[in-house]
Amino acid sequence: MVDEISGIAGAPGAIGPYSQVTRAQGLLFVSGQVPIVPETGSLIEGDIEAQAKQVMKNLSAVLTHFGLECRDICKTTILLKDLEHFGTVNAIYEQWLDGAKPARATFQVVRLPLDALIEIEMTVEDR
């Protein structure tokens, strides 16, 4: 059975026909987060650093909603508009993880929703 979950406080709502999170077989599958400011529904202004920090803030809101921490993350996928930003994003991501080291894949893509520079999805153990 799959539970579809939306309406998570502090995280932007879905911008399409999908749930913020689905729960199945002890895992949470968190839809990709782009750097939307939840209070305004708009993309944060700024460079890759500002956008990456907003994405981490959005992901943190999802973890908090479920009473989870970064150590509960099993895998992330990072989508970047430009792999030249890899180092900057990696540094922000490492600091956000606070010592956790989940599996990860990183890809450069042609375009992201709302012309964002970054999107991150994650799979988390649902304790």
C-alpha cells in the first residue's frame, strides 16, 4: 500500500500532479525539491549557493515533519543545470548532512522546473 502525503508545513507544495512524499514499505520517497520559498511560492532569487541552501531548507522541513534526521536518508539524487556548480553544491550539501553520507547520484540536466539551477530528491527510511 502506498500513502500519498502533501501539505507539509515549511516545504513548498507540489507544482504538478504529484505528492510531496509517498510512503511505501518502510521508505519515504521525497519528490524533487527546487528552491521555492514556501511562503511565497516563488523561486528564491540568487545564485547556486542561495538556491542550494533553499533546497536543503525545504528538504529539512520534510524530514522534520516526519521526525527524521539526515542520518535517516538512504539516497539522494541531485540535478544541476551546470556541473560547474558541483563543488559549491557539494560543500553546502556536506555541511547540511552533518556527517551522514547517504548514497547519491548527481546529474547535469538541460532544464529544471521554473528554470531552477538545482533540484534534489531523496529516499528516506521511515522510522
